[in-house]
Amino acid sequence: MDVLLAAATTYDQLADAGNTNVTRDQFLQLVDSHYPEIIAYLNGAGGTGAKDIWQSVDKMLTFAGSVSDALSNDKLKKALGVGN
């Protein structure tokens, strides 16, 4: 899950910096490359699993909030230099 949270942070930073299409594609590649690890985590590999599912849900919602914030109109306008 740490990999996914790191990816979310990186996505947020990259999205703040500019072209979100490139960032989205890079993020999707990262998630795709770690998909088996994510599924293993959610299925209980490494002593995690169902007991931690709500913690995982909380982290995913936090991530979704970061993505939403990064893609807000204000941040996109600032990144693109529009409306200054």
C-alpha cells in the first residue's frame, strides 16, 4: 500500500506541475505494474487483508481526494498559466 500512496503523492506533484494527461498515463502505468501487489495486499498476503480493509479504504479515499484536488479548476488554471 505504501507504493500506492507514494504514487498518489507523485501524481499530485506532477499534476500540480502541468500536463495531467501525461501524469495520468504515468500513474496508470505505475498502478498496472503493481496491480498484483495491490490485489495481494487486499487479499491478505503479508499478514494484512480483510482486517485492514477499512484502513485501505480510508487511504484510497485520501488518494481520491488528492487527485480531485490536483485536478481542480484552480490548480489546472495555475499550471497552465490561464486566468492570471
